[in-house]
Amino acid sequence: MKVILLAAGRSQRMKPIEDKNFLKFLGKPLVQHQLEQLISVGLRDFVIVGGEHNLARLEELAQMLLNDESVDSIEVVEQKDLDDGMAGAMMSIEPVVKSGPMFVVSANDVVESKAFEMLMDAKGDGDVDGILIAKEMKEYFPGGYLNVKDGLIESIVEKPGAGNEPSNMVNIVLHYFAEAKDLFDALHKVESEKDDRYEVGLDSLFKAGKKFKALPYDGFWQAVKYPWHVLALKEHFLGKIRDTFPAQRIGGWEADIALTAVIKGDVILEEGVKVFDHATIIGPAYIGKNSIVATNAVVRGSMIGDNCVVGYATEVARSYWGDSVWTHSNYIGDSILGNNVSFGAGTVTGNLRFDEGNIPVNIKGEKMDSGRNKFGLISGNHVRSGVNTSFMPGVKIGTNVCIGAGIVIGEDIEDNKFVTGKFELKQYDNKVDVAAINREELKKKLS
Amino acid sequence: MKVILLAAGRSQRMKPIEDKNFLKFLGKPLVQHQLEQLISVGLRDFVIVGGEHNLARLEELAQMLLNDESVDSIEVVEQKDLDDGMAGAMMSIEPVVKSGPMFVVSANDVVESKAFEMLMDAKGDGDVDGILIAKEMKEYFPGGYLNVKDGLIESIVEKPGAGNEPSNMVNIVLHYFAEAKDLFDALHKVESEKDDRYEVGLDSLFKAGKKFKALPYDGFWQAVKYPWHVLALKEHFLGKIRDTFPAQRIGGWEADIALTAVIKGDVILEEGVKVFDHATIIGPAYIGKNSIVATNAVVRGSMIGDNCVVGYATEVARSYWGDSVWTHSNYIGDSILGNNVSFGAGTVTGNLRFDEGNIPVNIKGEKMDSGRNKFGLISGNHVRSGVNTSFMPGVKIGTNVCIGAGIVIGEDIEDNKFVTGKFELKQYDNKVDVAAINREELKKKLS
Amino acid sequence: MKVILLAAGRSQRMKPIEDKNFLKFLGKPLVQHQLEQLISVGLRDFVIVGGEHNLARLEELAQMLLNDESVDSIEVVEQKDLDDGMAGAMMSIEPVVKSGPMFVVSANDVVESKAFEMLMDAKGDGDVDGILIAKEMKEYFPGGYLNVKDGLIESIVEKPGAGNEPSNMVNIVLHYFAEAKDLFDALHKVESEKDDRYEVGLDSLFKAGKKFKALPYDGFWQAVKYPWHVLALKEHFLGKIRDTFPAQRIGGWEADIALTAVIKGDVILEEGVKVFDHATIIGPAYIGKNSIVATNAVVRGSMIGDNCVVGYATEVARSYWGDSVWTHSNYIGDSILGNNVSFGAGTVTGNLRFDEGNIPVNIKGEKMDSGRNKFGLISGNHVRSGVNTSFMPGVKIGTNVCIGAGIVIGEDIEDNKFVTGKFELKQYDNKVDVAAINREELKKKLS
């Protein structure tokens, strides 16, 4: 069976976060996590669909994974027209896959291995034309619900509205086809101009009497669509530290840790990490290669990339950092920072509204509810701020941006901007006799 | 003998601090401290005068104290017309007290037990109609001075001016009457419309030849009138930690203290307190129930209420906090914060003028000298500030106020306001090639 | 041989730093370091040239050093007309020195003892009329290059431009004359009105066939001309801690150090220093008498004067402080602070440009490259700032200046100014129901 991993998405709604498939968690790109998880359940043949923007990186990753004895083949295929969505992805792989069993998996549906194991067990029965792993929902979710009769899928109902769900099963992209050709043929016949051609083709198979079974899955599932999903994934992967790493890496491995530093809970310190005096790391937390957690800094519930400096007196709480992020006397709470980001001393991310309601974020011109009442800054790559600057909750800073000192950023900043405030100083003659001030008395009281 | 505790004051000059009688010190309302102190010297019968605004709380307190075997009776009496001052209070209790010996004590004159003990000793002699405990003053104080001749009070001289004092004894409200009826009768005859009817009545007793003795008292005395008096009381009660608490509560009792936390001096940690790593508490200090002193925080010379969070990298110096105060990377110096107050990271209270002179405070429209050269913020209940905001020394923030990020508050803010700054950003094309910057050299220097 | 130490310079380009000769390093004025270094190589007779502004201090210093057995004589001579430069200095000492061998040394050329030792060795040969110690340069430097032929100096070429250097030897003021009268006579003949009379006179000696040898010196050399040179000298003297102090002063000597404080590397704590809990001092560092390094503060690579308070949660990195500097929750990086300087909580010095290029500084109206890409604030004596204020890299603050809260100082501030920002607040009715907010859930998550 060939596994088709769909990884061509351009992350438009994730902006300013670049190429979501290569966001690193616990030191590995998301797409690598996905592949390794598939390999771990016994799958051996892969076709990865990429786009022009990430083809080279996918090929590099494929080469690396081919060294693994458990892998037989990995091919990387380019989807030229990315507007063509999943149907376009299928057209791109048709010449490679041609026929036979196929398992279509989206790199942007993150699930537990259990989901794949369920499929491996079920497909063995050989009595169906396909299987869809469906996420069991406890509350209404605006997705496609499976309409099932006598154990077989009759249709997918898109966003039926709360109370009108035909089942509690929502379609996620874990689709098994006993014969790939069935899908290819169906897609060739679809005439829709819209981006739902894959779904229409799939539906036509149901209508044509093909037997598709729904497998309800009640484990972890996270789409990767909006910036705040990065925080959800960070939490997910931090929760897996104990499974992922051998015990001896928990609590420091080849790292240089000051005697007065405190490290508690499940913490990974990668090679070359330094933890300075009076620093505190409260797990779950991950600190990437050669990063420094400096004097008096605190990291908790966070994932820090490689070559970062969590500078003096910085607190990083529940945040995700890319590589080469530098801070200094900052508070970074519930925030997502890209690569090569640096903040001046005293710069702070607000992460809570006065009314403590959910933080909205602008997505393609529209305010969306992030579903989080603690949510800070979303920063792209190559960003700088001056000292004592304040970022309001849910603000997005584009790529290659410099932001001046002492200002409040309450709106999104586009790529390639240099932003300052308007300051005016008033100068008078100084009437205070500063030279006459003596603090001997004040000093005595210090203890 | 009946003790009349006057606790009906409405705290108008204390604004935005609510109901001064119920401000908590060392976990107990001020009025409870007063009552317990009176009980401790052997007094057993009490009449508390309250107002509509605090009657329920006074009654609750009375019920609780009645469980004490040392107490025979506590009655709570409402004074309807609070504009009627002390004379009104006397009229309210007349039907209850009727006649017999009576000791009138203001809940807003805080003294040491010694003052009460002095009275207990002196009244036993039975040779006078009344006794006034008078505070011995070393410097002029704008109060009522006792004019004493042959051991008996002839009159009270209000604010005589420095150099004109008839004695060094200032009238505070600790007045013993061998026969309460004397006072009631005198007050009925006073025709003044002003709020000095009590004083006029008292004076008429002197004039009528009643024998009133003055007992000079040289111990601690603090009126409770202006916001800065809260700091004086905080200091007073912190100084009593060793007397008030059993030794084992000094330095932590049923509290959860990190190994790297430092606690020095006389410190009370109430039940459920947590002290995180690298936190420092320097006594005298009191931390109320279920409060958290978080990583790297410092508390010194301060009183923290219940359910507070002294957040990461916050310093609280010489301050008074109510319940449910949350901070985060703040400096709170010489400040008074009400209940349910929360500050964004980087918000700071200025507590020293450039000229290091005394800090003035607006009281009912007039600038008053607080007598303190270190004095910070006075915040009411239900207050929020955003990140990186600055409060100037002596500023008052009303109840139910939200204050935006990155601004300087140099004026008092009234109740129920939402305050922001006026910010304008200037945006240009970014000419800095941020992506080209490499910090390998800088990083090597960190240690 | 008489040593002539030139110490009359008025530090105009050093502004706002006062009297550079008396800047203290490791607790001693720079000019004392120079004298002691000269004494240490066996020199015993000194004439110090001062100006009106520092004559008293020089005389006091001379008296003190005369107690040293290794010193035979120290005379302090006033140079009246300071505009007259080095020639004027020579005219001032002529009546005192009259004739005989003389070694002219500038107090503002800081070198290693090796340079003086080289001279002591070389002059012994007695075969020359003079010796100039010349600094060997690896890269072009805009100074006076020695043009040497057959081992003798023919001329000094001022700023020849890169590639046109007649040698790699640059003239610094370490000039030995076998007979002082030669120089005095030559100077009397110079008719130049410009400030190069000394150089012209010296050149006339070369031209007249006097034999002047150049001694190439490849050790440390630092001029003391621009503010940033203070940082270079700070680094130089910190590097000499091990040579200068007996071992037992490294790591604390008669100092009061909290158990949880961390002190690493070469650190001098002078008498009366206190180091509070969780403070960190990373050497090389010097902390002057009676200074306090408070809770959670960090000092690294810095020189702190006497009676300073490195307040709670302050980081001082690679900086130079005079006496009586007070901070509190500040970041002071790569900065030079004079005496009696105090910053409000949250005030921060920016020390890095967005482009990480060298920081320019205004010197007498012209932007000069400091040669440093990390460079913070230059503050004169008697300076105050309010809370949350930001100083941009390379800014200079004059003497006796107060700077308000919450502003960004991006320009130099002249002496005797009081500076504030222009703030406007917008006030609305508060629509947030702050009283209704309960944080029980948030609190549970804290750990």
C-alpha cells in the first residue's frame, strides 16, 4: 500500500508563519513527525506531494528517511497548480501511483498513531472499497460530517449546523482506497470549477455504490490551519516528551547547567544548551540545540528552537519559538515567534484582554476567534523590536520588520515595514538641584 | 463598663480605599484588631456604632466574637445620620447604654494595649467623672490640645498653632465617662449646627465643674484618615508579627516553599501559600491565604492579601495589597492596592520624586502632603492595567478602572473609567536587511 | 631623570564625562594608575602638569604618593593657558625642570609597563638625544607616523592616509629627551600660532640633526579622548584584576554576600559591599566600596563605583559606573554613567542598532563612529530618569538633567535640562465588568 502524504499547502491563513509543514516541534519538522509516525505503524512506501516552495526540503527529508531500514520507497511529487487543491494533488500522483491500494493522509491533520493502527487493522478485512477515519466530535464543529447507513458512508454533509449533524463523525483526511484507480477515474469525471473537486469525486464513489466504511476515531486531532494551531501542536508535542525521548534526555543531556539553575518536570535540553545561574525551566519544555537560557530567565510550557538566547530576566510562558530568537528582559507569553527574531530589553507581549475574553486575530482581512483567552504575539521571521515596546494580544508582525522603541503595537504590521512612534519631547530648565541629593538614609534601609 | 466602639466612618478622605474599618491587616479587619485588643485587657461589654454601609459586616463580626468566652455582650447599633458625627453616634447608643460607666473609643485611633491598660488602672480610683487618654506630642500636631489645671481638664483648644500649645497632650478618642448620662444630657443641650457638637458637649462638662482627668500616653498612635495611613498601619502591624503569631508560623506554616526560595526575617505565610523558585521574601512580611510568590519575585516589608499572585520578577516593596491582586514583572513600591487589581507585565509604580521631596496627594480637590518621600500608587478595587504602563507617585486610581498599555498616568483617575493613550505609528519601508544578520560572534561572548 | 606627566586636558570631547584624568578604575583615578605604573618601573622624580580645573586634586594626589618610599619628588605645575597644548605645558615646566634628562608622558596615553621598561633599558645606552616610543600598528590609524631612516627619526608624518604610511610606527606621547633644554630652546623658536607647536619644535630637532631613536612597542595602547574610550579602559583594567589585587580579594573581601548569590570569575568586591540573594556577578567585575548588588541583579564585565546600588532585577553588562549610581529593574548595557545617577524602574538603555552596525556619537556637533556595535548610554553626573524610559544607543545626557517617565530619548540632552514627553490620555466609560472576573481557573495553572 502506498501512503500519499499531502504536504503542498502554502500556509496562507498561517501568515506570517512560513511553511507550516516545516515548523519544527521537538527539533523535527512537522512533516517528518508525520512520516515517522506512519513508518512506526509499519507503512513502508510513500509519495509526498509538495509545492514549488517546499519541494527541495521535502526531497532532502525523503533522502534522509530512506536510510531507515523500515522504509522501502519515498517519492516526492510536485503539484504544479496549488489552487487545484486535493484533486490537483491526486492528479499529480496518478502517474506515479497508477493503481493498487492507497492511503491518503494530510500532513495538516495531526493525529495519534492509534488512528493509523485502526486503519491497518480494518483494511485487512478486504471487504470494502475504502475506509475513512472520522474524528468523533463531542460538540459541533464546522466540518464535513459523514452520513452513514448500514455501516457504509452514503455522503459527506458540509457544515450541517449544530443539531443537524447526521452523525458525530467528522471527515479528516485519512482516506484509504482499496484501488486508487477508482478515485482517479472518478476525479477525471468531475466537472466542478471549485476547490471541492476531491470531495465531489469521493461523493460520486459513494453514490456509485462503492463500499466505504467509516472508522470512528476518538483520539487527539489537530488541524494546522491558523496561527494559534501552532500553540495547540506545541502542547501536543510537549505532552509526548516522555514517549519520544529516552529518559536520560529528560532533565539535561550533554548540556551545561549552572548549579543554581532549577529544572523541573519533563524538560529536554538538546546538545550544546547552556542554562545560566538562577534560571528556571519548568516542564514540559524543550530547548533546542546550542540555545542559552540566561541568568534569572524562566521558561515554562514552551518550545524553544536552536541557537536561541532566552536572555536575562526573560519569562517565556506557553510559547513557541523558531530558531535564533533573542530576548532580554522580556515577557513572552502564549506567543509564536518565527526564526531570527530579537527584542530589546523591556519589550513585552500582552496576552490577556481586560475582559479576559477570547483573543481575535485578523485572518485574510477578517477577525477570527482564536478560541484562546490567553494569546500573545504572532511574529514572522526576521523581526526586531527596540526597547520597552508593547505588543497587544493577537497582533501579527510580518516578515522582515523592525519596530522602534517605546511604542504600543495594537495592529498587524505587514512584511518589510519599519515602524516607529511619534515622539515629542518638552525641554525646560532643570529646577531640581540633583547634585544636592544625598541618599545615605535611603541606603541604610536597604536589606 | 460598656465600651463604645465608633466605626461608622465612611472613609471619604480615604478614597478610593473602601471602608477603612474592614481593611485587613495580618489577615483580620482593622476593627477586629481593635476589638480583640480591647478584649485582651479585660473589657467584656461592647456597643459598636456602624453605618448602613458596614452594619451587616459589623454584625457578622460581633457574632463571631461572641463565641469568645471573654466577651459578655456585643451590640451593633446603627447611626442613621452619618453627617451628625460623634454626637450622632452618642445619640444612637443612648437608648442602649442608658447610664453607667462608658468608654468611648474610635475605631480610627489605633493605639497600643498600654493605652487601654492605663485607663483600666486609673478608672479604678473612682474619684473622677471622666478620663481622657491624651497622646503626648513631641512636635506640634494640628489637633485638639488639653488645657489642664491642677490635674483636671479645663478645656480643649483646637489647633492652637505651634508655640501656643497649652500642654503637650493631644485629644484622641479614648474617653472614659464614669456616668454616660452626664454626656448624653450635655449633648442634648448643645445647640451647635456644626459637626463639633460632641466636643462642645464635652467642653460643657468641663465648664460645669465635672472632674475630668488627662492621662498622658506616649505610645504608638495612628489615625486612619488618609490613604497613606494604610502604609503606617501596615508597618505597625508588621512590627507586631512576633507578638501576634506563634513562632512556628514565622518562616512558613503549611506553605509550599521551593528549595531555592529565600525567606528571611519575620515572615508569615498563611495556609495554602506557594513560594516558587528563586523567590525572596524579606521580613517583616505577611502573605495571605492561597497566595503565590512566583519565580524570581521579591516581597519585602509588605502585606499581601489572600489569593494574590506576586508574579514572575515582580518586586513588592513596603506595600499593602488587598485580596486577589495579580502582578507580573512589575515594581510595586510604597503602594496601596485594593482588591481584584491586576497589572500587565512591565507596569511600574514610580515612588520617588526627582527632588526626593514629600509626595502630595489630592484629597477632595486639595493637594495634601502625605509626609512620605517614598510613596507610590493608591489603587481602588477592580482595577486593570495593560503592559509597560507607568504610574506617577501619589496617583489615585478609582474603582472599576481599566488603563491601557504603554502610557504614563500622572493624574488621578475617577471610578469607572477606561483610559488609553493617543498613539500614532509611522511606517516606512524597512531598509535594514534583518535576514542577513548573524549573531554567532555575539553569542560566543555570552557567559 | 624627571618624568613629566601631562594631565591638563579638559576632556572637551569626552563631554559629559568630567575630568578624564580622575575617572576611577578599580577604585583609583586614571592619573594615579599612570603614576604608580611609572613608579613601579623605578622612576622617582615627577612633574605633573595640571590645569586650573584639576590642580587641587593633583596636588592632593601628589601629597599622597610622596608617602611612597620609592618616590623622591613630585611637583604639580599649573599650565595657565590650556589652549596652548603640549608646547604650553613645556613652557610651564621649563622653570622647574630647567635642564637634564626628561621623559614626557601623556596621562591620556595608557600603555603597559613594558613600554616604560623598554625606555628605561634603551636610554641607558646614552648614545642618542632622544627616544620616542612608537606604537606598532597593524591597520591604518589616523595619527602621526614616524619616518625613520638608518634607525633615526627624520620626521613625523601626520595622517598620511592608508597605504602611504612611512612605517608601521605611530607617535604616542612617550618622549624621552637626554637634555630637556634642547626641547625648550627649540620650542622658543617656533612661531606657529596653531596648536601643533610642540610637534613643530620636535620636528626642528630632527631637522637639526639631533639623534632621535624610535622604539617600536607592540603592547596595549589606548588614548583617552572620546567617551567610548572609557569602555576600552574599563576592559583594560578589568583584565588586570589578577595582577593588581592579591588573590584573596578575588571573590569577596570583607564583603557581605548572601548564600544564594553567585560570584564567578575575577571579581573584586571592595570593603562594605553587600551582595543580596540570588544576585549574580560574573567576572571580570569590580564593585566599589559600600555598594550593593541587590536581589536578582546581575553584573557582568562591569566596573561599579562606590556607594552604588545595583537594584533589584537590574542587569549591568559591560558598563562603567561612577559613584552613587542607583538603579532598579533596569538594563544598563555597554554604557557609561557618571556620579550620582539614578534611574526609575523599567528604564532601559538600548545598546544595539537594528542593523547591528557601529553606533555613532555626536562629538562637538559631528557624528563620529564609536567603533562599537554594542554601545549604550553616556550619562554625565547628577542625572535622574523616571520609570519606563528608554535611551537609544550612543545618546549623551549632560550634567544635572532630569528625564521624565515613559519616554524615548533618541537625541543628546544638554546640561541642566528637565525633559518630559507630551502625553494625552483618552478617557471613556469603562464597559468592562472587572468586578465579575474570577481567576480561579487561571490560578490553578500556575506552578
